Amino acid sequence: MPKREDINLRVQIERLDTTQVRLDIEVPSDDVNVALKETYESLRTQVSIPGFRKGRVPVAILKSRFPDYVNSEAVRYLVAPAYEDAIYREKLNPLSQPIFTPSLDELRVKENQPLTFSATVDIRPNIDIPRYEELVTDKNPVDVPREDVDAYITRLQAQSATYEPLDTERPVEEKDCVRVDWECLINQERVDAESRQDVDIELGIGALNEKLEQTLIGMQIGETKSVDIDFPQEHPTPDLSGQSAQYNITLHAITQKHLPPLDDEFAKDLGYENYSQLYGLIWNNLVEEETSSHVDKQKAELLAQLIEKTDIAIPEPLVDQYVQQTLQNVKQQLATEQRTAEDAGINMDTLPDELRRDVIQQTKQSWIFDTIAEAEGIYVSDDELEYEVRRAAEQQNRDAQKYAALLKSSNRLEELRGQLQHEKIYQFLIHQASAKQSLIIT
């Protein structure tokens, strides 16, 4: 079997469109003869024919008795390496398995004659990235005003509030604080996750469902009332989504809310050394959160602009293959879990279109980022990858070597490298992009 680098191929390439090429490949007769010779030598060691010692069967007899086997083996020896070599020479990025013409079953190898065939394959297109300065993003510095810090600490203060029952016999009024129980029933069955005991609630601040709050107003201590609540389909709590629930609510007390003073004792109760440290660290945390949110917005802006400004056609067979494979995986998963699509909240009618949009978006991003990485030399070294693995292991209190081995065994190590590379590319784009001009109203 000749090595790939030893095959003296003739290759002609024809671009059928931006994402498909046909390679017309000719393997020289000398290489064909070498492949046939090696096929015969291999066959000799496998067959036993009366009258001949094993390994001594004449080639002429092998040709006459095993022509189909010899042809298929020679095709196997020649075609795949020749195709791979042609792809390597032309610097192509195949996206699918090639379609050979004639097919491998129809291809015939003849002694002293070159082997010619064509391979049609989908490829990643050449991508023209827009100039980076054409991209625009918000580069204003992050600012967290003192008022936001004060509001955050006020919420912490409210969470630390205590409630003292009042010695009163009056009914509940708006903006009272109350201590209540409620039981949630759906189809007359108690929903433990949505039922509560001895809960302190401040009315009038939106902390309680509006219907429950209206039911409480006017109630007397010790009284129990029932109220039915219909929840919308898009409700964030799965147990309540689209359900009609009955709430039985009991009033135990009208209470007085006591807020702790914002001082060193308050800070110590929350695990800080003093109030000054609490204030400073919370401010830093809010700045970090705002910075992270700001960067996420920059990334989204730049990616949307890149995709809009870059003309990319995704081969339909590639999209269809992904959609069909994903649909099959979803159906298998549902069957394994013995659930219907409706149980899982999946709309099988709209899912194919959603998958198509997703794969087109993801593929465009992948190709654009690959092109930028190649053009700008943006890669993640083994040392950088090792550092991030150690850092992630430390955050999870895990052994770094064992964690790295786990990532490698589950094929997630290179996935992490890809994520780090994308992060580098985003930072490069943010640095290169133009600053968004602020709107000035006069």
C-alpha cells in the first residue's frame, strides 16, 4: 500500500458553488500496480487452493478466481488515501462524506492503467470577514452609582427583618405585615412545594400574589379563607404553569416589622468584619456583575453584526442532517424517559424550524471564528488550557489531575479549549471594534 505522500496524483478541482467542489482525481498506473501487487500478496496468505502450497498460488489463478475481491481491495487501498491527499493538497475543509463517481462498487482497477474517479464534497466556504473597525459596540466604562449599592443593602436589611405580633383584634389593612399559612391544592391534591407555614409577609410591595393579598385584606386573626387562582401557561413555576389552584390561607397574626440598624453588628451577622467592609465588597461585586453583563452585551452585539455583515451559505444537506439527527435523539430520549413531547414541553411541529435556525446560527459563528483565529493566530496553548483546568478544579475543590483526566475521558477537554479560544476572539473583537457613539440630545 503506497503511502499518501508517495502517491503522485493528478487533481483537478471544480467549484460547483461556494460550498461544494468536485475533485477529478487520477492515480498513476505505477501506484495502481503497487496496490494490485500488495493485494495479491495479501490474498496469497489467506487462501488455500489444492495443488499449491499456501502463499505460493500463482497470480494468474488469483486473478481468475477472485477478481471481485481483488478489485474491491485495490479500490479500498487506493481511493481513500488518494481522496485524503487531494483534500490536503487543495487545503479544503470537508463538511460531509464525499460522493464518489463512479461509486466504489462500480469502480474498476486495471493493471498498467491509471485509476480515475471524481469526488463531490461539501466544504467550508472561503469567508470574507468585514473590517473589524466596521463593528461597533458600547465601550463606555461600567458605572455602578452609590444609590444602587444603597438599594442592594436595603434589600439585605429587609431580608434580616424581624416581625413582632401585635396585640390587636382589628382586621388586616393594606400595607400591614402579617404571619400566615397557606395550602396549595391542584385537583384537590396538596402541592407541598407551593404550600407554606408561618410566613411573614409585608403587603403592598408585590411580595405576594395579588389575589392572595386581596383575600387577606379584611381577614381577622385565626380566620381561614379559600381563593382560586388561574396561572398562565408561561408561568415560571412548572407545578403552576397553566394550572388552576386552590389556596387555603390562614391568618395567624398582624405583625410589626423591625429592621436591623445598618451598623457593624449587622455586617458581622452577614459574615463581614464591619459595615465599611460590607459596603466596599458589595460595591465591588456589583461592579463585577455589571462588567460581566456589559461584556455579554458587547459579545452579542458584535456577533450579530459579524453574522449580518458576512455572506455565508450553509449547505442544506448539512443542516438537514443535523435537524434529523437531533429530532431522532429527542424522540429516543422521550421514549427512554417514557414521556410524551407534550409532557416535556416540546412542540414537535415547530421544533424542526427552531433547530434549523439554531444550527445555521451556530455554524455561521463557528466558521467566522475559525476564519478569524486562522487570520489572527488566536489559539489556546496547552499551558493556557492546563491553567484554566487547574483554576476550575480549585473553584470546585477538586484534584486538578483527576479533573483533567475526567474532562479528557469525556471529550470535554478540547471543548474547553474551544470555549477559551472563543473568549480570546471576543476580547480581540471588542478591542478592535469602534466605539458606539453616544446620542447627544440638544
